[in-house]
Amino acid sequence: MSENDVFPNAWAVIMAGGSGTRFWPASRRQRPKQLLPLAPGDDRSLLRATLERIAPLVPPERVLVVTSAALADATAAELPELPRANVLAEPTGRNTAPCVGWAASHVRRRDPNGVLMVLPADHHIGEPDAYLAVLRRGLEAASRGALVTVGIEPTRPETGYGYLEVGEEVGDQVHRARRFVEKPNRQRAEQFLAAGNFLWNSGVFFFRASVILDAIATHLPGLGQQLQAYELAAANGGEHALVEKTYATLPSISIDHGVMEKADEVLVVPGSFGWSDLGSWTTSWELAEHDESGNALPADAVIVDAKGNFASVEKTGKVVALVGVSDLVVVDTEDALLILPRSRAQDVRAIVDALKARDDERV
Amino acid sequence: MSENDVFPNAWAVIMAGGSGTRFWPASRRQRPKQLLPLAPGDDRSLLRATLERIAPLVPPERVLVVTSAALADATAAELPELPRANVLAEPTGRNTAPCVGWAASHVRRRDPNGVLMVLPADHHIGEPDAYLAVLRRGLEAASRGALVTVGIEPTRPETGYGYLEVGEEVGDQVHRARRFVEKPNRQRAEQFLAAGNFLWNSGVFFFRASVILDAIATHLPGLGQQLQAYELAAANGGEHALVEKTYATLPSISIDHGVMEKADEVLVVPGSFGWSDLGSWTTSWELAEHDESGNALPADAVIVDAKGNFASVEKTGKVVALVGVSDLVVVDTEDALLILPRSRAQDVRAIVDALKARDDERV
């Protein structure tokens, strides 16, 4: 327990199951984005950065990481300071409700008073101190029994995220969440931005383990029963086998839809800490430093009439030379070279699908 | 002497001094284009392809290669069947007149009746048999004492080449050359194409060694005297030292301008043999096989909405993936990645200049 351990019952649950198709060719089935150093200027993997960012609040022994069985070893290797038992391996991905519920069950077994903070592994946080202040507020509110979420103050009319409508303040910078809102169209997103009381739903949550498990039992009773069965099986050393056998039958639903939106009360902690969902190579370009022509390139790149390009080159000592091209994403790895316009960064999926369709090993 | 040695006095002079900047990053100072396999579908270097193409006419012991001192060893290594003494190393490039004159001097010393055919090392020949027929005609005409050139039947109004105006036929498919014409503008190039009696000046020549040396003595007397001095020095083993000391003082002028254009009579052998001057990556794209969208890419490339692109990847097992890009040139080597529009292939020079300016080793 560290000397800063002001939340001795706080546990972090890092959700690290993503496959990160959109960061191909850097990301691969066996090396998804959370295991890659995708944040510009940071040579740590996103997962390690997540762990180190919360170190002032929770020591590694109180961090659980939920990932896929295929990635469990790589995940454990990336975070050697974590007890191996803290890596929970899902036999198959079933969205976030089973993930959060299973992790909460593990926390409650170890600490009946445990409070979870649930964090995606693939966020970029530009202002870590402001972030920690928000996490502290969230933990405090959750300690008192609330279901708590973090809402990001929007900086643009983003149509790619869900929103939270913020209600009255019920504590210091803690509000009631009036409602969850699905991804809006452009017009509504602009209205939300203008209104000022709509925040991006960040996917960061806080709740006592017992509180979220009760809420799951209420709103997703099938999942609740299965989680109880895991807990019983764990007492006899049979949890692993039961999880293997039954995890695929759990309802594939998000904790947002399955529980939070149905709960009588959810609190929201508004935050502004340079948050970014590292969703595609376009985000990488946005976050990186640019030259005067808007290029984000390796330092020794050579350019002639090139504007707005992003290039990532894995190999040390390899020079990138661009002439007369604009707004391209270029990603060069040992066994693959991807080139596409920044505006089509989402279409990396089509490349990965094509490679999978022909059983290509380079995915 | 091979059984096909129908021209026992024929000697080939391959001009292989180019630095090939425009094929960066495949070409480098120490590995210029003639040492690279740049012809699509042919894994031989351009230089080796040149040597093997003329094998039915001249055996390796009667082939001289003129290159720069810096490239002499690499050139000899590329053509191990050549006697080492057949690689002539210029201390510095002085255009083609000194190169041809010096090679002619070497030929005459070994064979007073020698007939030269002068061939650039960086041509692509699509129809080797038709090419050999043209070379035979050229050698025959030159054996009788003429200065002979090869004119390529134009297939487009090319403004990048010089032209030859063809006069009356003086033998079987051998004509008098009426005049040499400088690179024309677009309008004149179209007139030349329509007129039908203008051919591209290919840079391929034939002449008896003694005839071209006499012509040099007449039209470039300074060069002629120096070549005589080399010959005298050679008798005492002093040629190398004299060449080292004086080559840079030779007139830097082409054999076309310096001699051929001034001669009383030049003959031209018209030819059509799938000739291409491998001048830039655009030529590589033109010569390569294309998919239905005009892409010339490695066989296992993955594309989505990509048209008219060329990609060359040095590394085996590396996949190229293109989404939504058109008419790009992409060249990937171990230590450099070049991307530019096909229409700007000439601008590779600017990249090479920038690298040189910062003393970058990757040129």
C-alpha cells in the first residue's frame, strides 16, 4: 500500500480486450492497439500508460485487467508488476456488461467494500493531473454508493460518441446525469455543443462492486445469476472451467445500455483533461506535433510540397520522402505498408477484412 | 569465339556511368540504376541484361564497359565473365565524346579493324530479336566505314528526346541521316510524328574504331590529341596515371554534338523493338503489367478504390495496402520510403538534393 493510498478500497478495472483493427498494420491480432505506443511522444503502450497514470490512486495489486484469452499472456508480459491473477481472460468478447460484472465479482470476493473505477485501455489523456482529480471525485461519489460516470466537456460537434445530459449539481463538481443520449447526427451534435449541458460519454465508470453487482442482478438477471455461479465455482476452484464453458452464453451488451441507462440514478463527474479516444490513424495525426504544413512525420523526413500527411515508420534509420502529396496516412512496418487518405482512415477495416478473407498471416 | 561469331571484329562499348538519381531510393550513389533490375519482369540488372542481349553478336571478351572509377568494382562484380581490363574507369564523367573516344582507342589497340557498337546500359528492349537484327545492320554498315546511328520509330509526340530526320535509303533498311534535331516542343513533336520521317535518336552508334578516332581528330582535335597521348602512355604502362591526371580536362561534350552532327555523312538504321529509355519511376509503371485499375503493384498487394498506382517493395513478404489513392509512385527499400504522384517522378531529384545537402548517407 503506497503512502498516497487515500482510497484503500479503490480498485481499477482496465478493459483491454480490443482488437484494434483500425490501427493495422501496427496493430495485429496478437498485438492490438492497447499494447502499442500509439500516443505521440509517449513510448509506452496505451495499456502501460493507463496503469502508470492511475498509480497515484491504486497500486498494481489492486488493478485488474480484463482481456481476451488470446491476449492474456501478452497483457501480463506488458504489465509484469501486476499479479498474474489480476489478468482476467475472457474466452470470448461479450461487450462490457459481462466484463465489468465479472471484474466486480472478483473485486468483491477480495474486498467486500471494494470500489471500482472502470477504465478503457485505449484512451489518451493530455492532462494527467486534471484526470486524476476527476478520478478522485468519481471514487468519492461511488464510495457513497452511487453509480458514477465521467462526462467529457465536448470540444467539437462530434457525431461518433454518445452523450450525457447533465442535471443539477449534487456535490462538488458532481452532477446528476439526466439521461444517456445515443450518437447524434450532426445537427443535434451542434445543438448539444451550443447547449453546454451535454457531455461525451467517456466509458469511464465508478461504483462499489456490490452496488454494480446488485444493479446487474436487477437489470440483467441472467448475467447476475451466471456471475453468482462463477463466484460459487471459484470457491471450489472450478471458476475457470465454468467460465470457459459458459462465457459465450452471456448477454453481449454494454454496461451503459444494460445497466447505467436503466438505473434510477447515475451521477456524472464532468471533466476536461485533454481526453482523446485513440480511434484511428486520423486521431494519431491530430494528436501529433505538426510542421508548418500540417505534416506529422518522423523528424528526419524529407518533403517537397507535402501537406497534412501523417507517417509512422517502425524501422529505425529509415527515411520517409514525400513529394506533392497531401493528407495521406502512411504506416510502414516490417511486413506491411499502408497508404490511404486521412479522411478514409476507417477503411483500414476493409484491408484487414481482405487479408483475413485470404487467410493472410499479416493481420 | 562463339560459333555465331559472324562479326569477328565487332566490339561492344557499354556506357554505364550513370548515377540514376531519378530511381532513388532504389538507386544510390554506389548502386545506380544500371546495376539494378529495373525492367519489370526481369530480375537481371539493366547492365547484365544489356550484356546478355548482345551475346549472339559479341562474346564478353569483346565487350568494354565504361563507368566511373567509384563504380568500377561493382560493375566488374556484376559482370564476372568480363575480363577485368575490359572495365574502363573514368576518373570523372565528361559526357559521351571522351568516353566513346577512349573506348575506341582501346579497341583499336587490340584490334586495328575493330568495329564498335556503342550501347547505353539503361535501355529496356521489349523485342530482343528485332533489336539484334538492327544491330547486325548497323555493324554491317559501320564495317564499310560509315558512322551509323539507330533511330527509333516514334510511338508518341515525345518532347524528351532528340530526333533524326531520315533521308534516302542507301542499303537494306539503312538510310542517310539528313540531320540531327534537338528536343522539340510539343507542336513540333506532333509534326515529326505525323511526318513519319523523324526518328528518336537512341544513343546507339556504330563505327570502326579508326573511323571514329579520325572523326574525333577532325572535329574535336583537343580530345583527339589527348587520346593519342593515352595510347602512347599505354605503351609504357603509363596510361592510368595520365588518365587520372588529365581526364577532367577533356571537353565535356556528347558524341552526338561533338562529332556525329558535324560529320559529312551519318547513316541511320530505323528500328522498332519495344525500346524504352528507363528514365524515371513513371517509365517503370508504364512498362509493368497493370491490373484492371491501372495499378502496377506486387502480386499480393491489397487495394480498395486505388487506381493507376505503382509500388515497388524491396523486402520479400511485405504486403502493400492502398485505399483510395490514385496515380502514386511508392518505392520502399530497407532504409527509405518514397511516395509521390506519378506525374512528379522527375522531382525525386529534389529529394536526393535535400539528402545530399544535409550529408545524409541514404543517397
